[in-house]
Amino acid sequence: MVYPLYPDTFWSFKHALKFVSKKASFPPLGLLTVASLLPKEWNKKLIDKNVNEVTDKDIIWADYVFISAMSIQSESADRIVSRCNKLNTKIVAGGPLFTSNPEKYDNVDYLVLNEAEITLPQFLSDLEKGIPKHKYTSDEFVDVEVTPLPSWELLSLKNYTSMNLQYSRGCPFDCDFCDITVLYGRKPRTKSKAQVLAELDALYFAGWRGPVFFVDDNFIGNKGKLKREILPAIAGWMVKRKKPFYLNTEASINLADDEPLMDLMVKAGFEAVFIGIESPNEESLVECNKTQNRNRDLISSIKKIQHFGLEVQGGFIVGFDNDPPAIFKKLTSFIQESGIVTAMVGILNAPRGTKLHKRMQDEGRMLKDFTGSNTDFSINFIPKMKWDELLSGYKNILNTIYSPKHYYERVMLFLKDYKPVKKSFYFNFGYMVALFKSMVKLGMIGEERIYYWKLFFWSLFRKPQLFSLAILFSIYGYHFRKISHSY
């Protein structure tokens, strides 16, 4: 089982990982789950190329190489497929990359597409009979209550900064640039309370302590079940286990409208939530059908969520047809005013199967397939704005928000208002190593050294309970600047 390499992007956190001596941010949860769906008698080996290299010996050892990937991993996946072809090892491939572009992979022996809980058993049954087909697909969505626990025993947890867990699939909203609803539907499908607790237990007994990311497309897609069953159960589990994890997830901005839900999330141990904010321009939100973000004071919603003790991390997009020339300055000002430290800004692209992709095709504006990265200074359709103007404006946003002055301003603004329910001053060995590295790399030789020491002493004496978070943000900022300067 091989997980392809992630390219070096804002999302990879490659430069931040060096401070904590880790090799990757998250393990390949999809492949670990697929491993549990395979016959128990099979001899399985998992190699995450973000952690270790795949050798020819590994490929020759295997009867089958299973590959799962997202679009952004396509280059690495193509290289793995080519090597397997040369070494005559059969390939079984699945995941979003192959599901969205199956016609590109005639050189893959078996395409097991869509949701593995449905199509993988079909493949395994045919394989046992000696009649496997080239492609397995399904229009159905699986009941995720049949999804097994991931095979954590295949993994060395020490290589990662965070573990991950999936509670639900699907999103009730229908943003026209998003392929989540294409892949997983608009009706959120959720695991049972017992499953969630079993997954937490599995990580706990595997020895993990630290961050756990709920990788749901929209964690709050089914608010009723969350409030009634799941969050109270997680909160009770956390107390019983003496709070070994701190949790984060993805959600929509309407989280701000539900105070009891925010309270329950914080009590359950959630500390951060990533939200797709996209644009402060109302016409652009109408254009992309971002209904949940419309007709609201977005800054107030963000501040409210942060006030409840949840750090808001934000996703933003430029390149909408309705973006005016002033959008770049407007978005920069919005990000600064919001106090969103982790502000991920990308250029609009049209993934296959989305409404945006169909509209661009109908208008004759499609250029190529989406690379999977909206931060690589590329666009796969002809934008309404002149490309030079869009690219220049986008670069100006990055150069501003990730510059030491503006970045540390946001960190200070956020920390001044942030009042988490629980935050401790960490003194474990890994944290102390990261702290020392940051003092040398950022405080002595970095372009941000003046801002670093100002934040260092301010947080140490004024907000000591947030000192470790301040150092973490400093390290994040270093990564964001390295990436933006490399483009």
C-alpha cells in the first residue's frame, strides 16, 4: 500500500515540520481504512512516500501495489504507477484522483473507484474467482457505520504531527467549485457514537497523545446528532482518558449561529476549526452559490467563533468572475481585521464534475484539468479578469499577509482576544526542541526576528497560557513565507 508524495505547498507544512522533527502532518487515513477491508490473511505493508521512499525491492516483494491519492498527488502517483509497470507488479488504484480521472489510467491494472466499502469487496470477490475487471464503480453512497477501524498497526505514529479520524462524509451545501458533493453527496452520512469512541480508543491505545484532526468535509453537517450524541460522548471520553487529545476539524461559517453547538465542541476538546470563507465580496459569494456565507457580517461571525474558544483557520479564493479590481486589497484588509492567523488564499480552479467545471465547459473557457492545488499560481480555465492582473494581485496578497509585519500583527490580534477553555504551557521534550529551534532560526537569523521577540516576551508575560501557541504560530509563519517566496 503506497501513499504518494505531497508537493511542497502551504498545506504541506514541510518547513514547519523540521522544527518538531516530524516527517509529515497526517497519516494516509484512507489507505489505513482500506487495509482493514482487505483479507486478514494477506501480508500487508504500508509505505507513505512523505515519510519513507518506496524501493524497487518493495515493489517486487508485492503481489499487488495499492495506491490511493488526491489530485494534488498526481505527479507522484504517476511515477509510482510507471515504476510498477516496469517491474511487472499489478496495481490497484482508488481515491479521488483516480475516481475523477479514470480514463487517464489505462496503465493501472484495476481501478477500484468511488467508496471502497462498496467497490473493494466486489473486486476482491472477482479476484478470488480469477475474473477481476479493469474498473469497479458505484453510484451509491455507503452507510459509513460499516466502515472498519483503520489499521494503525501498519504505521509508525512518531513520524506525524497529528492523527486523523473521520466521523462523517458529505456536505449539505453545494458550492459550485467544490467536488465534495460530487464524490460524497449532499446528505451527511455519519458514524455511530460507538464507532467514534472506538476510533478514539484505537488511537489512544496505539500510544498517540496530541492533535487529532476530524477530516470531515463539514463536521457540523448533521448538527442534531452532534449535539444529542456525539459531542457529549467525546467530552465524556476525554474526561475519562484525562484529555490526551486536542481536536480540530472543518466546518461551515453557520457554526457561528449555534452557540450550544460551539459550547459542546469546546467542552469535547475542539480547539480549532477550518472554515471556507472564500471572499468578502457578496457578488462572488452569490456567483459560487456559497449560500451559508451570504447576508452576514463575516468578521462578526469569525470573532464570535473565536470568542467561544475555537481558533478560526480560513480558506479564501480569488479569481471569481465577479471579483472587482479592488478585491486584492479588500481581501488583504479582511484577513488582517479578522485576526485569522492561518489564512490559506488560493486561485479559483474548476475540479472535474463540479458545477463550475460544467459552466466553464459550456462557455468554452476550460483549459486543462485541475492540478489539485489552488496555491501553485495556475488556473485551469480562462478567467474574466486579465490573467496578469489576477496573478499580480494574488502575489500581492501573499506577500502582504505572510510578511512578518502583517503576519505577526494578526497573531497578536488573535491572541489578545482568544480565551480558550483549556490551554497549558507545554514542557515536553518535543516542544522544548521546537522552542529552541525557533529561537535560533526565527529569533536570531530570521527576517522576522524583531517581531518574533516582541511576540515571545509579550505572550510569555501577558498570556503565558498561550505561549506555546504563539511559538507554533511563529513556526507556521516561517513555513508560509518560505513557500510564498519559492513561487
